[in-house]
Amino acid sequence: VFGLSSVAQVVLGRGDFGQHLSINLAFGIGVTLGIHAAGGISGAHLNAAITITHCILGNLPWRKLPAYLIGQFLGSFTAAATVFGLYYDALYDYTKGNFTVTGPTATASIFSTYPAPYISLPGAFFTEFTATAMLLLGILVIHDEKNNGALKGTQALLTGILVLGIGLGMGLNTGYAINPSRDLPPRVFTAIAGWGMDVFTAGDHWWWVPITAPTLGSLAGVLIHKLFIDFHNQPNPKSGNEKGQTVVETS
């Protein structure tokens, strides 16, 4: 709701009520509040790519995956419907009732991501892959108690700032979906709400990239953390140094 409504305000306000920075801030705030709301109940699985990665790594039973994905889908779909209702009058005024995916009064990008006109499909795929790898790497670093993890209670805020940073640096090419649950349900909503099947064919059938690239990027982020941080930060029983002792005591 925070993220999509910020995009709607920037687009429908023709740049007079926000800029790129305000969109990134709103998504960061939304992520922070989402983690606070659901962190103690479900672990705050807001991202299907991360949920699937946890299942692959054995941190989450596969039998729980459908419930998590359904919850994410319904939450994101409802958010799109809420923003649509909130800004329906502004949408109608801006488009004269003609909801389009491309063109001078395109509004589908309020709800889902679309690649920039200049970028190739492989380039767009690599952008989403890299951005999600950085997301996972950042999340693992924030929660890595064996290394230099965040202070207790600050993880949600830092994750929101992480999302803000990704948007500020990697949002130009594709709008940084970095989350199948953030992109697909609103896309389905727009297909139903008046934009039609163009939402699935636009951008050289772009819709599948925000599903697959973040999932693969999530796994890559875990691999990078394992190879370059986690494997080098294991307790050493033979070492009596302060760090080793601290790690053993923490474990």
C-alpha cells in the first residue's frame, strides 16, 4: 500500500507530489512496517523468492510454502485493489478512462514493474538478479549474529533502509521488483481492472522476469554470503582469541 500509493502519487500528480526518492522511501517504510507487523508471527515472509530460498535451504518445510505464497499473493493483490480505489478518480482524470500499459498516459506501471524502453531483456534480467542478490546478502548480513549483526530491534529498520538503497541505486532499468509477490499479484489485478492482457505482453512479455530473476538472485545472494562471509566466520575450537571465544559463547 505504501509503495504503490507513492508511485500513484508521483505519476498521477505529474511530478508535483513526489519524485523517485519519495517512491524509494515509501517502499522502505512499507517493508519496515511489514516486518514489524509479521516478524514475530511468521518471520515476515514478504517475498516469495526469499520464502522459496528458505525452503530450498531446509529452513522452512515445503508443506508451508503454499500458505506463505497464498498469503503474500492475497496481501499484494489487496494492496493493489486498495490503491486503485484510493486513486480511482485521479486515474480516471489522468487517463480519461483509457487505462493503458504504454503511451503518454500509461498507468500500469503504478502497480507492477516494466523495463525501460532502452534495455534488453537479458540486461533487465541481470538487473533484477543482481538487485535481489544484494537484497539477500544485505538481509543475511543484518541478521548474522556470528559476524557483526544489527542491534536487536533494529533489523526491520535496516532492512527497510536496504530496500531504499537498492531502489536508489538499481531502480532505473526495471523499477526493482526484487520480489515476485510484489509484482505478479498487482499485475493480475490490473489485467482484471481494465488494463487487459497487455500487462503480460508488454516489454517483450516481461512479466516472467520479476518471478524467475529474483528467485535465482536470492539463491545467489545466499551463495555469496556462504562463500565469502559465513565459511570464514565459523568458531575455531583451537583458537583462544577473543573473537573465537565470543562466537562460541554466542552459539
